[in-house]
Amino acid sequence: MSTSPSPEAPAYPTHPVADVHQVLSALADPVRLEIVRRLSRAGGGPTPCAHLYDGVSKSTASHHFKTLREAGLTERSVEAGQSCQRLRVAEVEQALPGILSAVLRAADELTEPQ
Amino acid sequence: MSTSPSPEAPAYPTHPVADVHQVLSALADPVRLEIVRRLSRAGGGPTPCAHLYDGVSKSTASHHFKTLREAGLTERSVEAGQSCQRLRVAEVEQALPGILSAVLRAADELTEPQ
DNA sequence: TGGTAAGTTCGACGTACGTCGAACCCGCCC
DNA sequence: GGGCGGGTTCGACGTACGTCGAACTTACCA
């Protein structure tokens, strides 16, 4: 009752897209870049956390999710009881035109040298 | 060996453009981003080191120049006795299409908010 | 032949960052 | 109800990074 003032308490607020420096720092870490890449592959929809990383512990991954959210690159939601992240493609493209797509392309070419 | 083995000893070799991670890291530092911005403003030609930074010591600036060179973003030359840096626009654009221009644009808009 | 100015290199130092395990929370479903 | 799997938070720890001043090199100039 008195505990929750609003029906949906937003414990994980969506941040505005941060400045170039912070966004570049967020994207510069290999683990985070991979998360963003998978999010992009997922077609822009909310994706369960567990599908987004390999090789690091849950706590480390959670920390990276937080960093990405604070840079405004992703937002959190809960779908069917699972915590999910979504890439804010449109918002990021508007704030920092071209950066996300260029970085994603470069990352893809690194992975698939073709 | 007191003498140089080759007539033109390249003490400061030009590096190939590094991978996305290293380039993003290089660009993520505010001091380095400013250096790159000024280099870009200079029209792509070699620019004396002293014109490229404010607020940090010479040794710190020299360290940042080295980081940029190792990421393949810049190269060093000597013009009229002065040490100069040049932005490798074409090479970076070919290796990582769109990234440099997008970052530069975002940095400019940060500095000149329209 | 000094002297000065510009750059680089070399430690040193403090802070920020990535990483982990443990503890905790929350929904599910046996 | 009790256990379980997925996430988050909280220290703690080690390393990487940005910063500086001092020392050194080189080039230029009086």
C-alpha cells in the first residue's frame, strides 16, 4: 500500500543517451560490445540477459548491463518473469548519428572476416 | 652500436589501423578526442604537436600521441624541425568505415551546440 | 659555444575499471 | 512449502590507465 507510490516502481530507469565520451567508453569493452552485437542481431527487441554473454560470471555481466544502461545504449524490461535488455537503436542513432551502426558493422566484420 | 643501422631510422613507425576495440578506446579519452578533433580541423595535414592540446603536461600529451599512433589513427612526421601528427583519415575510413566521421561529428556538436 | 625551446622517455603515484564469489531477492514449479 | 534458476548487489582484489615531474635528446639561434 503505502510502500509503492506508483503501481510500477521503475527500479531500473532508462537513461538518456550520454555524451560521446561515455558512449565510446561503453562500446570499447569487448564484453559490452559483444552484448550490443547480440542485441542488434536479435532485431531490436527485448532479449533475455542469459543469451547475451559468455565467459564471464553473472555478476560481471550484470555490471556491464548497468554500464550500458547508464550510457543510454540499452534499457531493461521484464518479459515473462525474465530480465531482458533492449538496444535503443533509434534513440542512439538520433543522439549520435552513425556511431552505433558503424561500430556494429566493424564488429561484425571482425567476427566474420568473410 | 652507436650508429644507426639504416640512414633513416624510423623511430616512430606508422601502425596499421587497429581493431574496433583499440580504436574505440583511443577515441574514448577526452584529451585524445580533442587532439583528433583539432587534427581533423587542420584539414588532414601534419600539425605541430604544441597546437593539439591544452591543460595537460607535455609528457602526458606525448603519451596520448603514442596511444593514437599505436591505434593507427595518426602518424608522426617532422616538418621544419618540429614534431607533427597527421590524422590518417583515408586509412581509418577504409578499415573502419563511418566511425571516425561519426565520432568527429558528435564531438563537434558537443562543442558547438548549434 | 652556450643557451633555450620542443618532444620523448622513465619512474612513480592515484584512481578507475573489470573481474570474481558470496549473499540476497524474486518467480516458478515440483 | 521448499527448492531452484536467473539477476542484482556488495565488498574485495589486481591490473590498466591517466597524470605528473625530472632527466635526456635534438634542433635552432644568438
